[in-house]
Amino acid sequence: MTRVILFNKPHGVLSQFTDRGSPTQRQTLSNFIDVPGVYPAGRLDRDSEGLLLLCDDGKLQAQIADPRFKLPKTYLAQVEGEPAPEALEQLRRGVRLKDGLTRPAEVDLIADPQLWPRDPPIRVRKSIPDSWIKLTIREGKNRQVRRMTAAVGHPTLRLVRWAIGDWTLEGLEPGSWRESAAP
């Protein structure tokens, strides 16, 4: 039977089990998960938080991580400023980045989702408001959501991956994990 683990990756944790080549020991998945034979299906940047899936089936890993399968990934992004409807529409159409045009995204301006506090907290500037968007993409270019929001004039301050396909973070505290059924 295939094992699937949902992990709420805290900010600052690497999406791998070992930290090679760093003079300082950074936190890795091994600080939180002691389950043999599971590996991350995709990555989540060190400065991003949220859902990371791990499994013990290479075929399922590929289906989760490979953009060819177009599995939706939903993010909650706290961005600088208040995006105008034109900026949101640009994200919906696709954004030109240095490595090409992104696929269209689903995006909405949302109320503050009242997530757990981030450690360390984001930088707050009194003269510039911030807001939250919910963004769903079906590809996985490097740091894509951050680059997309910056390209439309609203740099990301905090990024939380909330869902991958039907799997979500619902009820999962930072640094904790649970097993889930494979699709």
C-alpha cells in the first residue's frame, strides 16, 4: 500500500532530509519526520511554508511533482500593496517571466486567512499596506508564485502552500504531519 504523508513545512526548513554543503546546520525534514522510505514529491522553498507531500511510490511522486500532470497547487500569498483588478487579471492570463510565459492562474483577493504566526515574522512597513491573495497554478517553475506577484507589482511577503490537488493543510499545525490515502 502506498504511503502518503502530508507535512506542514515551517519557514526555514529545507525540503530534503539532509543538509549537504552548509557550514551551519539548517533544519531539514529529518528534524520532523522519522518514516523510512518516503521522499518529497516536489519542493517548497526554504522561505516558504505549508503543504509538502512525501510518499514511497516513485510513480505517484512524479504525478504530484511533474507539471505535465497539471496537478493544481494552491497558495495563500501575503503581498505588498493592494492588487488592482488589472493585476489580478494579468495573473489570470499568465505572466511573462524570464523563462517564459506562465500558464493562466486562478487568483482571488481574500481576507486575512488568520494563519499561525510565522517565525521570524515578515517585515511590516507602516507606509505600505499588504493584502492576501489565493493563487492556484498548474505548473512549477522555480519560485514561480513569488516571481509572478513581483512581475505584477506586488512582491510576496509570505507564501503558504495550502493545497496540492485534493490534499490540504486543513487542521495541520506547522511542523506536524499525518498520513493520508493515496488517490
